[in-house]
Amino acid sequence: MGELFAGNERCFRGLMIHPHWDWSVHYPVIRLSFAEGVLHSRPALNARIADFA
């Protein structure tokens, strides 16, 4: 979905969404990754989210 909202039209050529999307409009896309290890508690998750800010 990030590529769609970022307006990367070339990624969607030939797909159903292509003629129905306004490619002149770009929206900010924020990408967050939780791929670095396993979080075992809610406080650990909160700390990881705070690191993004």
C-alpha cells in the first residue's frame, strides 16, 4: 500500500487500480519495522514505538 500512496504509478500499470487512482496526488508514507527481534511485553513494545518518535 505504501507504493500506492506514494504515487509510484509504474508499479501498478496493468492492474485494476491503475485507471481508478489519481497519480498526480502523493501522500506521505511512514514505514515502521518491528523486524529486529521479539518483544515479550507491552512495555517493550511501547519502548520500541517511542524509539521511532
